[in-house]
Amino acid sequence: MTPPRILTALAVLGITAAPLSAMADDGITLSVTVPVYGQYDNTYTATDNSEGSDLYATIEPEIIVGLPRGFSLQAGLVFEPVSDRDPGRDRAFKSHGAYVQTLQLVWEAEPFMVHAGKFTPTFGFDETHGMYGDTFLSDYELTERLGFGGAVTVPIDGIADVTLAASLFTRDRSFLSESTITSRDHLRTSDGTPGNTKGLKNGAVAIDLRPAPHPELLIRASYLRQGKGQGDASGQTAYGLGATYEYALSEDVAIAPMIDWVRAHDTIGFTDGTSTPGARTDTITAGGRLSYGQWFGTLTHGARIIKDPAAPTIRDRFTQVSAGYEFDIGLALETGWMRLHDTGEKSSTVGVVASYAWEF
């Protein structure tokens, strides 16, 4: 691995961006958002003896350099632990590394958007409610893909706004997949797994629908096809259907229910999935958020059913609850609890997270 190459790329971006911010009169702009999270998780009981605590930070700077004629350069960086905690041991601020999650050139001219580079294709939903609400949903978040895509939004007067997004991609095996400070495993073609293809042999399509009478409602249908990697017996086909809704019950009270379902064929898992012809995985995440002024609470439940023709059916599930408060200064504090059943093992975790975001 060559982490200095990442530093060089980031330095080039920073050197380029600095003078651009001073050229706003020529239509070139710079905006930076830096979300910062400090989190503590304590798995206090586990049938596989994986108890232990983890104290860590996550920093996710987002940089957008606005260019003339509708173009922009967008970068998303991540600083977080790049390896899992050793089962049965405590960890505090260890194994952190920095890497490039997105780096793409974007062109926008309503109602069109086109992008190319390193990005996250649209498939399923990329967030849910609560500290641990993405426990299963994060399995099919297609981060760190190389390729291109686009979207178009078509408003149908009085009926709905419809957005169609599509992309072609492969998994990132370039120097952009490396991390600095602490190195992480570098993906190779020989590692196989669906989507780890030579060339852009993978694609995703998503249709978003926002009904005109209820623009707070978002309905998304998505499709994914990932080609087979080296040594795999088959590729992967997956479908998704979900909905989120934000509704104000009063001036101070609001609710936000959501549900997302994804079915995958011929693999078990996604980013690091196993090619398994005839297998089927159904993943459902449902939950909601209740807000009262600056207080909020969440409840989320997830289920994952894995059917392998050569093995017994696996039924995983989790339930999480969390609550928190958002201060006027932008700081948010949240505490949560999760009970997880994963491949026959059970565990319980409690945690707390503090978050804040700077905008420049």
C-alpha cells in the first residue's frame, strides 16, 4: 500500500480549492461541511464471548468546489476505525484511518444531473433512524464504486415529482481505496465477490416518487445487478422497495416512519457477499422517529432471512431504541440500546454518541 499517494491527492485538492474560494466573482465557489461524531459502544453480553467496549471518532468532511457552467468537483473523506474491534477486548481511539469515500465531477442543469468518479450508487435507502438503525441496512449501501451515472427529475403537475437515477460501476481497486495513518485491506481482483469486476459490469437503477399532495412522502423502487467476480459461480440480482415520511403533528411534534425491503438472489451479502447460486436474502428494516421540540426518540426493528439451498435457513434480527437532544448550538447527544441476533449468536449493546457539524 502507498498511503502517501492519498495524501498527495488530498493536497492537490486542497491547493486547488484554496485559490478557487477567492474567485467567487468568476463563478467558482468553495463549500465545506465537517460532521464529527464521538461514539462509545459497550457490548455487555454476547453468546460468542465478544463482549467489550469501543470508543472512537468518525469525521466525514465534504468538499464541494463549484465550477462554471454547472460543473462541480465533490469530495467526501472519512476518518474512522478501519478494522473491527477484537472480540472480548476493549478499545479506545485505536485503528483509525483516513480514506477517500467519494471523489467525482458533477454537472447539473435542471432537471438533469450527470456524475463520474468515485461515488455511492443509489440503491435502497442509505439511512434510517437511531444509533444502530442501519445494522442491516448498511449491508447494501454500495460505497466506494468507480464509474459514472446520472439522474433526471420529471415533475408531473398535480400528481408527483419523479426522479430516475442510473449508474454503471465497479468496485474501487485503485489507490483511492487505500487509507493513511492506519492501513486497511486493499481489494484485489483475485478476491472475487459480486461487483468486483474488470470494467463497468455492474448497474443500479432507482425511481423516486414524491406525490404532489404529500411531498413529505418518498417512495423508492430500485434494481441492482452486479457481475460475478473472479472465481465466483454467479453474479447478483437485487430489488428494493421502501418509503419514508415526515409529518408534523403540531408545531412542536413530528413523526417520521420508514420502511425498506431488499431481496437479493444468488449471493449472501453485498459488498463482501458470497456467490451462492440459488440463495436468496430478504432484508427488512422498519422504524420511526418522534420529535418533540429539540428532544427526539427512535425505535427500529430489522429482520434478515437467508435461504441457502445447501444449508438451513438463517433468521437474523435486531431491535434498537434511542433518545437524544439537539442543542441550539448544533451539538446533538444521543444514547441507545440494541439487541442483535446474528447467525445464531445473540448480543446486547448500549452506547452514546455526540455529534456536531461545521460549515464553511
